[in-house]
Amino acid sequence: MKLKRASMATTASILLAASVLSACSQSKETEPPASAQPKESAAAPATGGKYDPPIELTSVNFTYGSSTKFGNGDDMNNNPWTRHLKDTLGISVKTLWEVPSAELEQKTNLLIASGELPDFFLVTATQLVQLEKANLIEDMTNVYKQHAPDNVKQVMEQAGKEVTEAATIKGKLMGIPFTGVAKESVPLLWVREDWMKKLNLPEPKTMQDVLAISEAFTNKDPDGNGKNDTFGLAMDKDLGLAGGLLNAYHAYRSIWVKDKNGQLAYSSVQPEMKTALAKLQEMYKTGQLDKEFGVKNTAKVNEDIGSNKVGMMYSSLTAGIAPLAGLTKDAVWKPYPAPSADGQPTLLQHPLNTFYGFWVVKKGTKHPEAVLKLADEWIKLFYLNTSDDLFKKFNADGSISYWMNSPVKMYKSFKNAEISTHLEPLLKSDKKPEADQLAKLTPEERQEYDYIQKYKAGDKSLWGWASRSEIGGSGSIVNQYIKNNQFMPNLFTAPPTPAMVQKNANLLKTELEVFTKIILGESVDLFDQFVSDWKKLGGDEMTKEVNDWYKSK
């Protein structure tokens, strides 16, 4: 499985931004299957206890870009995290090497080929299958059942049952997922509030409202410059910004969904996609999409947004903070739930909710449960900590991102949305919060509360932070998605099938080419030919392999 570079870069940038601008994160389903052959783990201390004598575990790691993560005199085996884990848990972690994230998959392949495995390490889905087949890693099923702390269980449950399924082979939990933020990052509709007010437009509650706003933003000179130079909706050449609109028509791009017969089917060849493409074509013909979107990546689209040429964009809950607040400093964008085209709830698609892959434990390692204790300590310090001093020591202080040194990480699926939940009682109250109320918040939450108060007092430069965590902000919208279960996950959670390895790259390329041609004005019936070709050129073969896997899992 290819390293998800875009996802990793996006998540890392969000985490880094939070560490610099406020605080780097904190906040306040599925049970792994029973192993076919129960196995007791090595003796471990009581929950919350410390190994005595201390144990040593070897591992390898990756780095996030060029960010600084060491203080003076520290290194990958001597830093606040390694010292804390030894002092608190009795676990001495020795990191054998670390490489940039883009190199991790290749470096790990070489590591596996050498046969010299560390005690625990991070792997892709394909590597997980290879290691299980070679009997080189521990079955974690009973280890998890007996030793997983509540914090770890909660993070796993939030991530979704597909994440645990992806780590399970032949009924055995073979790795601990490095959970991600894909669910929290599904699209919302962001709209220029000043343009809405100028043109006296109603808030978008239906897809018809969205289309009416798009038409008005295109034709009624919302920027007031007397020129016909604005577009209703942002669009990029990879159609990444189209997700929210496609989902409004119950069309999903490049994932596997369940059809009416209970089989897995490829989403891009379903009839709903044709309907959604026809609507995008209509928007293009009427000037609501940039005529040059087919050659513009997201960076170029952002330039247009910064030039006041675009009025709406589908993006995640953090879009107000970045990129929008930096692109249009004097213009506030307001988030809305992604409307539906027909009154049925819009289900927002997302990939497997992992950041990278899975933490595995080498076969024969004496204390496999220690990985769960390391994950628990990460959650406590990275997400649940309320102390400013501990935050500076283990998360971030100035330009140093200490959090990167944690040997095991798991990301909470809805951390940013949870900030909204925790701040809501304070923001709804007319009274100034008591010290004990603020003390219950994490450092990031306290900082964000302060930003919102300053925004309300007139500092409009902080509108991006308010757009996320103020009452009715994007965090509240994601919480609404959670309450309504408005998620459409990719139901194929295994490594690529043989047919996918051989043929899917070309099929995906053709898919984008055909979809773009249709939007640009070629006959919508070109979609039918695409579906026929897709089936003949490997789609039917992939569908059989996917459903064979689905039946056997």
C-alpha cells in the first residue's frame, strides 16, 4: 500500500499549526475478534503500574518534515518523552533509526527483508499481511482484550469498525491501528459571508439553495468591481474539491460501497455519479466554475480565493483557520452542513481512518502489552493534559515540537470537534468563567476560548478560530454529522488485490480524464461508455476479488 503522503502532510500541518498558534492538541466500534488460538501475553504490571525492573524495547520511527523536535542536547534516544516513559512506566525505548515519512515504507521493506526486526514498529497494510503470513509478529487479540486501557479503546472505537477490521487477519488482531482524522475531515460548505449579505441571499439549506447562491456569486458582481470575474464554487483539476457536491447527489468517488444486493461495488461507476457530473457540467457551462479549473491544482485555486474570485468551497472543519483566514484576511467565510440534493441525509465519504498503518509487535517480544501502555501515555499527554507546564514539556514550546518524539501515536478522530463541545457551556454563558472551569480545559482549548473572546471584542483577524469552535461553527457541524452518523467509509479495508496492483492506476487515470471531459462539456453519455470500459479493463476482476475478500473476512 502506498504511503498516504497527502493525508500525512495535511494532518501533520494541522498538528504543527496548532502547536505554534495555540496548543498542539488534547481533548476529552468495534471489539477486536476473539483469536482462534487464545494466547496469554507475558506478565505485565497492573493497569497504570510501572515495570520493575524496567524493560527495554527497540523500535524505528519517522519524522514530520523539517520541524524541530529536539531541545538542546537531546536526541531520538534522550528527550523528554524517552525520559518520562522510563521514569513513569519503566519502559526504555531505543530507536534504531528514523527517516522522513516519505521514505518509511521503503526503509521498512528493507528492514523486513533483513530479518532483524525491532520489538515494535509501524507498517503498511501490505506489510502487515506479509508479516502475519511469515509468522513474524504477535497476535494482539488477547493482549488487547486483557490490557488495552480505556483511552486506547475509546480512540479505536471512534475511528470506526473498519479500522479494526483492517488490522484483523483470519480473525486475529495483528496490529494496533495508527488511527487518523479522516472522519473529522469530511467536507462542509464554506461560504463568503460578506457576499451573502451584500446580495441578500438566504443560508444554504438545500442543494437548490447552493446552486442559487453559486449563480448569484457568478453573475451579480459580489465583489463590486464591475467585472464578470467571480466563480460560484471552487474546483481543482483533481476534483478533490468536488467531494461535497458529489456526496450531495449520493455519489462517491473511488471507494467501495455496499449495493442493494449487499455486495461491494465501486462507487465511481454507479448511476448517481452520472447525475452529479451532469450538474457540474451545467455549472461549468454557466460560468459558475473556473473555465481553467482543469489545469489548476489546489495551490492555484487558493490564489484565486485570495484574489476574491471564489465565493464557496467544500472543505474540512479547519478550513477557516487554514487556508481561508490567510487568503482573505478581511472576509469571513461561514461553514454550513453539506446540503443534500433530495432531502435524504448527505453521507460524507472518507478513506480508511488511519494516519499511516499499524503498530506491530515482533513475534516473541516478552511484553507486547507495553505498546498499549505507550499509546495510553501518548493520549494522556497529547490529548487529555490540562497543565500548561506539561504541555510545554511534552507537546510544544516555542518552535520545538516535542510531541513528535512519542514512540507510539494514535490520533483521536474528532479532537477538533470535541473542542467545540467543551467550549460550548462557557460560550453560551453570560458570566465570566471561573478559574476551576478554565482549569478543566486543555491548554489548546483555553487558548481557543481566548481567541474567540478577542474576536468577539473586535479582533477580526481571529475569525478563523471562531469559525471552528464558536457556537454554530464547523466543530458543531461535525458533531452534528457524528450524531446523525453521516459518514460513508470505504468498505474495502484490505491491501490492494492483484488486479488492483496491475490495473487500478490506469483505471483511475481514465476515470479522472472522463469525468473532467464530461464537466467540460462532452456528452454525459460518455459516462456509460466509461462504465463499460472500466468493467472490461479490470473492474469486473477487481469487483470479484473485493467481494471474495468481503465474504471471507
